[in-house]
Amino acid sequence: MADIVAYPATRLTRPRCSRIFRMFMFPPWMDTFNREERSEIMRRVRSARNASTEGTIVGALRCRHIRGWKLRPPGLPGLPDLFFPNLKLAVFLDGCFWHGCPRCFRAPSSRTEYWRPKIVRNQKRDRKVNRLLRGQGYGILRLWEHEIKSGKGFARLLRRLQLAEE
Ligand SMILES: [Zn+2]
């Protein structure tokens, strides 16, 4: 009897830790959603991430009272995320996954047949869009998601704007 009581019950259960561990190892959506629903969730996660990179850059521009840009203006090849008409500069905010960032791209192990051709297509389209824009006399700046997150993306944009103004 005394031997059993020697281990405090709290140390064995640790409810908070085990719940977090369970969430990490077995996220609830793993088994409650089917494949289509899961890919829809992933799509939303990715588009939310895209919205957040856009929010970072747009927020930084507004914060510094930098004007003379348009958000996703229609009619330009490749539909740039930002456009500076006076400088004829098109800015793209490229997600590291879908545009195949050489630095942080990690290949997922499943559904290769789905994402692989899509990324290759995106990269081809990016190159084509660059050519088209250059052909029409536009400047191009492509910022990677990881650059935007670290703040280097905005720094590059600032440098480019100063260069373009000269
Ligand atoms: Zn990256």
C-alpha cells in the first residue's frame, strides 16, 4: 500500500503536457477530415500566410507613409501584388512553398503528383511574367516569404525604391 502512494498522482498524469503532446502527435483534423477537406484546410492556411506577408509589407509601407503604390491592380501581366506606377515597378510576394524557394522549400512526402507539377508550373509562369513585364519596360522585384518574415524583404523594397527614384 505504501509503495503505491509513493508516486504522487500529479507527476504521473501531468494533464497539460500530455494534452499538448497529443495535439502535436495526433492533430484532431488528421482523422476527422477527409482528403479534400484536409487540402482545403491547407489551402486556407497557405492563403492566410500569403495574406500575412502582404499585410506585413502593406503595413510597413503605410507605417512609413510611403505612397504611390497600388495593391493588386488589374491588367498587368502576372497580376503583381504591389505596383508603383510612377516607377513602373511591379512587386511580387512569393510564397516559399508554391514558388519553390531554393532556401526553404521542403518537399512533403505525400501527394507528390499534385504539388510537384503545380510548383514547376508556377516557376515557369514566374519566369514568363518577368519576361513579359521587362518587355513592356517594367521593373520587377520578387520578395520571398522568408525575407518578408525576417524584415529583409521590406529593406530590399526600400532600397529598390530609392534606386528607382534616382
Ligand atoms: Zn524561402
